[in-house]
Amino acid sequence: MVSVKVVALAGLAGLLTTVANAADLPQYRAPVMVPYEQFASGWYLRGDIGMSNQRVGSLFNALYSTATSVNTVQADFDSAPTFGIGAGYQFNNWFRIDVTGEYRGKANFHGLDIVRAAGSTYTDEYRASKSEWVVLANAYFDLGTWYRVTPFVGVGIGGAYNTISNFTDVCNIVSVCTGGSVAIGPTYSKWNLAWAAHAGLAYKVTQSFTVELSYRYLNIGNAQSGDLATYLGTNTVYNPMEFRNITSHDVRLGVRWLLTPPEPVLPPLMRRG
């Protein structure tokens, strides 16, 4: 009987020792799930439509040198649509680059010079159309995202293939405008350096699809008509009409499709509290 009590007491002492030792061990807590950030990177495609608002810095013709003075009082382009596509790479949430190609539709030109020459004052009225292809390499800086909206700025550089077509010069004094009162220039195209500055807002519809509303300042350099000749076909000097320093203030609506799914940046999914 005594031996049974001794064994029982020994067992109880061992149990108490085990419980005491367990109290010194770190207590287990349920794992805490930590949300992760979506890291947007990878190749993307883009498409853009817009409207142009163009200006020309100055007009020039070789025959200006024969006049006493030439005062350009009108040199305006109508607005015209633009259509562009491109492909690029988004390095992270802050920086991306792309290459774009764009067709800029025909914009009608209206010009008027007041000319003093040969003791007379008269006007030259101009009509023409201008269109171009523009290729740009662009770099953009995204400035942070709030409620899915990301403001951004960017710059671009490339080339513009400018075309002047249907150029007509109507002079109001036949006696001064030798050979007739109307001169015509054939269609002519030329390449120029082009550059751009961008600013806008991007709205992330999904992790892979973004809509942009942007403003772009675009400089497409110079353009010119073909050599001007009178309606009788006479021409005494090579004198295309030159359009110098053409710029445009464009409003554009664009979309971007990210081809590579966003990569998660994963901190540890579990930690002890």
C-alpha cells in the first residue's frame, strides 16, 4: 500500500514538473496574413486617339526677297484627328518607356500676307492641307497613385514625315503677280526631327488595363509645298512655300494593356505576434 502511494506521488511530481517547464516555452499564436503589393512591370501595348491644335511659327518664300515688305496676318491650321499605336515596357510603378507611331490627319491651312512691292500693296491668300506621320521614343515618370489615379509626365524624341498638299496662292493684283493671279504647288513631303512633352492622368481599371487622358506639346519641325508655278505653268525661280517651326497642342485619350501579369512582392506571410 505504501509503495502504491509512493508511485502515485512520484507521478504527480513529474506531471507538475512538465507543466512548469512548459510554462517557460514561447506561447504559440495564430499566423497573421500580411497583404502584398502588386508590382506592375512588363511589356505593354497602347493605342491613342486625339485632336490637334496646330501653329506655324512663320512662312517663307523665295519671292519675299523681291518685295519691299511682307506682313503675315493669318497662318492658321484647322484642328485634325490623330491616331496612334505603340508598344513599351513598364520597369516599375514609377518609370516606363514606349515607342509610338502616329498618323495625324489632314488639317486645312488658311494664310494671308499683305505685300508691298513695285509701288503697290496687295494680298496673297493661301490654302493648303497638311498631314504627317510621327514616330517617337518616349519616357514617362509616374508620380504615385491615389484611388487608382496616377499623374504622369514624360518626354519624347523622334521624327515627323510632314506633307503639304493642295497648296494654292491667290494674288489679288494680276499685274504684279506675273503670269496670272493663281499659283499652285504640288504635294511635297519631308522628314524632320520631332520632339514632345507629355502630362496627364492614368486610371487603372484593372491590374492590366489602364486608361489615360493627356496633354502633349509636339514640335514637328518644318514643312513645305512643292515648287510654285502659275496656273499657266510659268515659273522663273524655285520658290516652294515653307512652313517653319510647326507645333501642336494635342489632347489625347489612350489605353494601355499590360501583357505580363503583375508580379507580387511578398514579405513573409507569417510572423509571430
